[in-house]
Amino acid sequence: MSGPETIGVVGGGAWGTALAQVAASAGHAVTLWAREAEVVAGINDAHENAVFLPGVALSPAIRATQEWSDLADARAILVVTPAQHMRGALANLSAHQAPLILCSKGIEAGTLLPLHEVARQAVPGAPIAVLSGPTFAHEVAAGLPTAVTLAAEDAALAAELAALIAQPTFRPYASTDVIGAEIGGAVKNVLAIACGVVDGAGLGQNARAALIARGFAEMTRFGLARGARAETLAGLSGLGDLVLTCSSTSSRNFSLGRGIGQGTPAASLLENRLTVAEGAHTAPVLREAAAQAGVDMPITQAVCRLLEGAPVAATIDALLSRPLRSEA
Ligand SMILES: NC(=O)c1ccc[n+]([C@@H]2O[C@H](COP(=O)([O-])OP(=O)(O)OC[C@H]3O[C@@H](n4cnc5c(N)ncnc54)[C@H](O)[C@@H]3O)[C@@H](O)[C@H]2O)c1
Ligand SMILES: O=P(O)(O)OC[C@H](O)CO
């Protein structure tokens, strides 16, 4: 299974492009579907995605396209659209039977469905897997060491897909906990906004560490309520990604929060964005899903209020003045 195959990628943003580079480095031909004509032209003519991943010399084994039919012979397809556009993209692949590896992080608005259930509805004949973990695209594209969770209900499929894309510097760890792998990646983006707010408002590193720990408690409560396994939430796709995204301005979510903490209105930070800060889209969906599951998520609620324009100081005061409770 680890020999050369054609791998498809849907989504020509930073992460889709970095994963295309990983697949090409593993010796595969790669067909990357991108939405923007200039991304397709740049990859095919100059071997660069100057829009979303500038400065990275891409493998000539990556061929970009805007034709869905070009993905027909793919051995597996990495799906890397923004979460809220996944259903629309997958509608173009509804008859496919090759495994789909979902690499986006979010929960679908309206349905409150995790993305593997969205994919199952949209492409009923395809086996579904989830790839998630602490992965800044620019580091992966530069070949820096990275480890991820690759989850599929079928353990053999998870192991096969891991072997298909593994590289010495890109280590997928196979898992059968699909919902666990998804929930970590979705929730950490919301918590990263909160950590960015703490940083931007100058609340100190004690506060950031407390937020990571209490945020992880929130992630765990919600994850367990939705059927995730505790060990997955404490692994690469949960705690691992939470720590990464809550500690660096390389994170779009952390940076969004930092801007809010410094006093810039969320609406103006979100207006006309080229790149996606998934946490801003996930936060209200997560708040609704948590309410439906009867799970208390005070940090997520605070992030929602900040995104809706609530003042930073009053929102932090409200979070800190909740009644004392036990840690467990
Ligand atoms: N960038 C990373 O380091 C990274 C790492 C892991 C996971 N992810 C996840 O991957 C997913 C894609 O993120 P990214 O960083 O590749 O994106 P990006 O921010 O680099 O690029 C934006 C993407 O959104 C697409 N897009 C914009 N408007 C659209 C629309 N109306 N319909 C369909 N697509 C539209 C663009 O074509 C582009 O592919 C997200 O869920 C993100 O959380 C990103
Ligand atoms: O830049 P962010 O905040 O979207 O984070 C990117 C990845 O999800 C980190 O694992």
C-alpha cells in the first residue's frame, strides 16, 4: 500500500497544499482540486501556491485542477476545505468510493454534525477517515517533524492510510476513535481564540496556562458526552493541538483572539479575511451543541460573546466571578 498511487486533495488552502507536498514526498502523484484559478495556475506553472502558502517550492508531482472528474482515479482523497464548505464540495464527489481522509477542523452549522457524518451523508459509498493533530501548514511543508492522529472506524483502513502518506518527518498514529479525533481539532480552535484574548489583553502566562487546563476540561466534558475516548482527547488531536494552537501567533485563531484582546472589534478582524479562522465559525455551533448535550462550556460561551462584540474586560470579569467549584 505504500507504493506510488495517485492521491487526490480537495482544497488549495495552506493545509491542502502542505498535505499535497507530503503525499508527493511519499512518492505519489497528486491531483489537487482548488477553487481559485490563480492557485491552479500558480501550482502548475510555477510550482508555488503564492496565495495561501507563499515561498514554498512545491513538488512537480502535484498537478492542480478545477475539474472534479480529475479526481476519479485517486486511491484516496484528502478533504481540506473550510469545515462549513465541506458538504458543498463533497456534493461533487457523491459517487466516489475511494477513502476520504477529512483534514478540516470544525462542526457543521445548522445540523451540528461532526464532519465525518457530513461526509458519510454526502458520499455514502466512501470509507471515511479523519486526520488531525498539531500541524502548522508551513512547518509541515518545510518538512519539519510532525505527528498526527489518523482515525477510521476500521482499524485496518486507518493503518493502511497511515502507511500511504507516512514520511519520516510526518508520522500518522492510527486510531479507531473518529469522533474523538474530530472533537479535539474543532474545540481547540475556539479555545485558541480565548488564549489569544488573554495574551492580547496582557493577562499573563499564569492565566494562559489556566485557560489551557480549564479549556481541556471543557473539551473533555464535551468529547465524552459525544462518545469520544478520553485517551484520544489527551493525545495529538486533542491536547497536543490545543497546546500548539494556544501558544503561537502562527495560529490564525490565536491571532484573532489576540487582536480582540488588544481592543479591535471581532467583526473588523473577520471582515474580508483571505484565510480561515475556524474557531470563529465553530464557537456558536459548539455552544449550541454543548447546550443540546447538557455540557457546561463557560470558555466557549465567553468566546461567543466576544465574537458578538461584548467588551473584553466585562467578559473576562464574568468568567472569573463565576461561583467556585471543584476541579474534577
Ligand atoms: N493551515 C493550517 O495550518 C491547518 C492545519 C490543520 C488543519 N487546518 C484546517 O484545514 C482547513 C482548511 O484550512 P486552510 O488553512 O487550508 O485554509 P486557508 O485559510 O489557507 O485558505 C482558505 C481556504 O478556504 C477556501 N474557501 C474560501 N471561501 C470558500 C468558499 N466560499 N467555498 C469553498 N472554499 C472556500 C479557499 O479556497 C482556501 O482553500 C480548515 O478547517 C483548517 O482548520 C489548517
Ligand atoms: O492557524 P490555526 O489556528 O487555524 O491552526 C492551524 C492548525 O489547526 C494547528 O494544528
